[in-house]
Amino acid sequence: MKVYYDPDQPGQAVLEPASREGALGPLIGAAVCAVVGGLFLTILIKIGFA
């Protein structure tokens, strides 16, 4: 297995350079969860935590 790294910054290493395939789905899912959580929190604050 090849490891690609930046010679100026050896701590920056990747197995597949510039591979962002499949990264959009989890990002959209996290954004939807954040919006839904924010809505629930807003509703609970407005009506109370009873």
C-alpha cells in the first residue's frame, strides 16, 4: 500500500490523494440532523421542558 505525504509536512499523509468520493452524503446527513436538532431545541425552549 502506498502512502502519499507532503515532504514539507510529513505529518500530512493520505492513502488516496484527492479522493473525495462519497464524502457528500455524510455531510448532508449531518446538516439535516443539525437542523432537526435545532428545531427540536427551539420548540422545547418555547413550550418549556415540562
